[in-house]
Amino acid sequence: MTASNDPRHEEARIRAQIDSWAAALRDKDVDRIVAHYAPDAVVADLAPPLWNTGVGTLRKNFAEWFPTWRGPIGFEVRDVHVTTGGDVAFARSTNRIHGTKTDEVQADLWVRATVCFRKLDGAWKVAHEHVSVPFYMDGSFRAAVDLKP
Amino acid sequence: MTASNDPRHEEARIRAQIDSWAAALRDKDVDRIVAHYAPDAVVADLAPPLWNTGVGTLRKNFAEWFPTWRGPIGFEVRDVHVTTGGDVAFARSTNRIHGTKTDEVQADLWVRATVCFRKLDGAWKVAHEHVSVPFYMDGSFRAAVDLKP
């Protein structure tokens, strides 16, 4: 087994990708964050629509979302669990997003994140991502933005 | 390349698993549906909490949820996209859940589904699943249960 297909090595590479992606998000750096995605990546995000398709759409979304925060975004990635196999991998984590929005609202929520990777030309890229909170089944249909891990 | 690692063959097996899982859900058959999960499967579901861990928890959740529907559950799995590699695979789809609840409420919603598989003893099992709707960013925090694909 060579370093190029050692599962421990591949898991370490995925974890480094997630760390780098999170740092780009904290820094609100659109170019650095979109570099992590495959051109045809499909993302289920916190906001509608159901799906966001293609890196051009993701770039537009990040470019619109980042300026809604005052200063850097607080972003913590916790309990990362990675599964790799050949050129496919998936990871899950619980992520905290917090900080001050430009309208002075203090935001602080925990979300579930699933990130699915494909190895393209030797580099792990995000092919599919799913980020969400559940919602309360008490008839209110309120998003559960107050849960903690 | 043998049938056991032909990506097209593995994709067909995953699609058959998804079809079988969906049929078990329509039939409200707890034993058949939990047979699709790995023992340590971790699921992000529509309802809180953030995560549901282990097939015992999933069994309890299905056993409690199925009787809240009058008759079979309407369940449609659309636009399935499968990526396989070795002993790891992931799939996404847009799923419609509809029918009559026991309190006579007519339910009908579309959700995003991500299902991540591991091959265990030659059989594909769900290791991780993430099902959600987004929520509206208009300050209402309402779950977007009215979106259509």
C-alpha cells in the first residue's frame, strides 16, 4: 500500500481540506472557499432553494452571504467523522456559526454538515454537501436553530 | 474488472437498495427498513435532535413515526444520483412524503436526502443519512416545507 491510497493518509488529507475550507469561510474569502468544490458540485444549504448546483451558483451565494456579517464569521467544526474508500469519501460534523450580522443581530447556531468528496486529478473536491437544522414537529414548523450538540 | 467492483454494477446495487428501503417505508415495515442500516449508522432527520445514533435509535424512531400515518405512507424518490468508489458510496435524491396523518392533517412535502453507504461483508449498508428542508431567512425561521423540485 502506497501513501496515495493509504486510508489513514487519505483521511488526513480530507481533514486538512475541511480545516482549510473552514478557515476560508471564517476569512470570508470567496476564491479560497470555492476552490474546494468540484465544478458540478450540488449543495443543500440552510436557505432555500432545495438544491444549489454548480460552482458558479456557490460563488454567487458565498459572495452575497459573506457581506451580511460584520467582521469575520465565527465558525467551529466539531466531531468530524471521515470515511474514505478509493476515490470517494464522506464526512460529517457538527458546525457552529456565530457572530454579528450587519443588522446587529447576534447569530449563533449549530448545524449538521455532511460533505461528500470525489478525488479529481489526485485532489479531493467537494462533490456534494448537505447542511441543515431539523424543525420542530409541534405544528409550528419552526427551524430548530437553538439546538446544541 | 469483475462484477464485484464494476462501478455500474455497484451503482445498480445501491439503486436497488434505495428502492427496497423506500418500499419498506411505504409499507411502514420497521424490520425491513432497519435492515438497510449499519449498526452504528448516524442519521440527521427532519425532527430534532441534531443526530440519531445507532440502529436501535432508528428502530425506535420508525416504530413511533409510522403509526402517526393513516394507511401507507406516500413516498416518492426522485432524481437519484449515485457515486461509488470501492467500499464507499454516496447518493442524493429529492423525496416526496405525503399522505394523511392520524389527526387528519394532509401532509405533503419535498425533502433533500443524502445517503452514504459502506460495503460491510459484501452488502451495501447505510452508514450515514441526512434528510432536511431549508428554512426561510426572512426572520421567521419557518421550515421551508412548501418547496417543490
